[in-house]
Amino acid sequence: MPEGLVVDEEHLTSFLEALNGDLAPKDRATALLGLHEKLLTGVGEQLNTAWEATQEEWRQAARALPEIGGDNLDRTLGQIAKVIDRYGDKDTREAFALTGAGNHPAVIKLMAAIAKDVNETAPISGQPVNSAPKSRAERMYGSKEGTQ
């Protein structure tokens, strides 16, 4: 075996039996392809298990976020959903779901900050409304008497 390569003993034995056994070429190819499929299935299952563990780790970390996690997480996620509805589309939601980014605590913190800014209402500034229309002099010079 090449240096650094770690092979499961069961798979190695199956490989060597298929390779060195008294099999017709067609049967040898079938055995090797079957072993290859078994290995790929195992690797896929390991990757899926690791992916699910990572997603759960991110969900737990998001629940632990101060202020926006814990009992506030559902409200926070609702506010984030409103931002996505307003500025994103179904492709945005699919991207979060496909990549798992929607579970990552850093993404949740970012989106929660954006949602807070978008949803905050700032006081409206301006001058009180004057019900009397301004005269021509007031409009031109700023006073009723005309120029001063």
C-alpha cells in the first residue's frame, strides 16, 4: 500500500480475493465493481453522518447565541424569514437549505442584524405643518413683511 493510505482490513481482503482469485475476467470485473460500489456507499454514509453532525452542532450553537438565541430563536428566525421574503426569493431559500448556511450561527447573527436594521422604525423628523398658506413675500424672503 502507498505510504499514508489507510485501508479497512475487510475491504483489503475482498479486493485481494477479487484481484488474485480464480475468477474469469468478467467475474473479476464484477467483483471489483461491487467492492467499489460498497466502498462508495460507505464513504457517502460517513459524509452524510458528518454533515448531519455539523448541522446539529451549528443549530445548537445558534440556540446558544446571546439575545437572539434560546427562547428568542424562533422570533429571530421569523424576522430573518421576513428579510429573505422581502429581498430574496425561492432560490435564496434553496441556497440556505442546500448549503446548510441557514443553520450556521454566524449567518444567523448577520441576518438577525440586517433584520433588526430593516425592521427598526426611526422617528420621522420634519417641521410642523403650517395650515395657513405662505404669501408670496414669505415664500421669497421668509417673512410676511418682505425684505428686512
